[in-house]
Amino acid sequence: MVQKKTRARSTKAKGGKKRGAKGGGRLSGLITFTRRIFLVFFAAVLCLVGILFVYDYFDSAKVSNFSEAKKAVEKKVEAAKSVKPERERQEATASTKKADSGKREKADIPDRLEIPRLRREAKEQVIRHEGYTLSYNSDYRISNWVAYELTAKEATSQRAERSNKFVVDPDVKGATAYNEDYTRTGYDRGHMAPAGDMKWSLKAMRESFYLSNICPQKPGLNRGVWKDLEEQVRLWAKENGRVWIACGPVISSDMRRLGKNRVGIPKSFYKVLCMEVNGKMEGIGFLFENRDYENGVSPRKMAVTIDSVENLTGIDFFPALPDAVEGEMEATINWSRWSF
């Protein structure tokens, strides 16, 4: 009995030891696990600190580089600002010089240079069309003068074809000629500003057939030497860039009349020209009798000074020019400038 109790106590003691051993093992495992967690956490913190340090280093370098780049840009901007006013000043000076040069050129050759001025009292209505300007005289149903500028570009243009439709000028006030006045009279409807000079514009071509731009001319004049001079003028325009032209009938009180509307029949016609050659104004005039000329007569034979035409017609040609320039140009003919 005693031995059974002893065995029972021994068995209980062994069970207690086993349970104590198990409890100690669990505690030791927990400590080990905790230690590992701490080491992992500590390593993670160290890594994070390292990453932050590296990021901070490169970010500082980037900021430094950016600051240096910004300073460099600011220096360039300042340099550009200091250069810009000087450049603007130079450009302004150049622009002023160019403008002054343009003004001088414009002053040398006035606008509307071709427009004449009547010296004698006469009926006059100035009408401006697309390609020419005219001074209309309703007393005689013809113009006092017709004037226009012909450029090289206009002289070479073939944009518009000849219309051959003669009509009344809608801008004319007072008495006018009609086509019937020329029928079976032996006179052509002669252009003052020729249709051949108006091919650069459909409107200019159409208006060149207004009867205000027409005068009674003998066929041998209109289709001969007068036409030859028109062609020569176009050549001069092409060669020199432009020509200023004024032409018309020499009006006199004793002119015969034509047709029902009593259109004046001029005894003679004139044409005066002006062009710039090497910076100098050159001029020439022409006078034609209103008769049938033989074929082959050169316009050169009809050439006279512009002063001669002014004395005959009582018209001041190219009055916009300075008096000294006009006087010299109109008194003589520089034949070397007018090739026929």
C-alpha cells in the first residue's frame, strides 16, 4: 500500500517537471521571436534612414544645380535686356532713315505728276477714271486734255482685250458727243488715252472707249503716225519703268463742227511725255496736224519742246514739278534719252 502511494507521488512529480519544462520552452521561444522582430524592425528603420539620407543628398544636389541654372538664366536675361534697348535704338534709327529716304523720293516725283493745268479760261470738268484723268469741255464735246501714268507692268499686260464699244461717258455733265455724230463723216473716233495702254484692267479698257476720251481724227493720222507714237510710248515705259503722258486736241474758237451734236473738229493734236532717267527728269513734246499722213512717217519728225506745246495750247504741263526742274526739262529735248 505504501509502495503504491510512493509510486503515485513519483508519477505526479514527473508530470509536474514535464509541465515546467514545457512552460520554460514556450517563454524562451517568445523571447527569441520578440528579439527577431526587434532586429527586423531595427534593420527596417536603418534602411529607411539610409534611403532618406540618400534622397536628401541627391535632392540637395538637384536644388543646387537648379539654383545655378536659374542664376545663369537670370544673367542671360539681364544681358539681353541691356542689349535690347541698343538694338531697338539702331532699328529705330534705320527705320527713320528709310522713311526719310522714302519721303525724299516721293518729294522728287510728286503724286499725280501727269495732271496739267489750264492757263486760259475754258469750260472744264475734271473726270477721273480707272486708267486716266481728263478735262472735259462741254462747249466742244471733246476733252481739253487727257493724262495718265503708264508703268512697265501696265505696258506689258495682256489681261484685257480691246472692246471696241464706244459709249457716252456717264460722268459727263452737259452736252456730249454720240456715235451717230461720227457716222459717214470721214473722221475716225480717235483715242486720246489709247486702248492699247489699258490692257492691264478690264475696267480701264472699257472706260477708254468713253466718247469723252475720243476726238475726230483723220484716218491717216489715227491709224498711222499717231498710232506709231502710242506704240513707241509703250516701249519707253518698258525700258524706263514708267512714263507720264498728257495729250489732247489743240482747241480753238474757229474749229469746224461735226454731226448733230456739233462736236468740235481740232486742227491739230499734241502729246507731251515725261520720264525719269538716272535721277533726272526728261521731257519731249509732239504736234500733229489733223490730216492724212503718208505711211511710214516717223513720230520723231513731229517732236518739239514741251514749251512749244504749252505756248500753243495755253496749258501748263507737269506743274507739280519744282519750277527749276520743270523749266529745264521743258525748254530742250535730250535726244539721247528718246530712241525711235
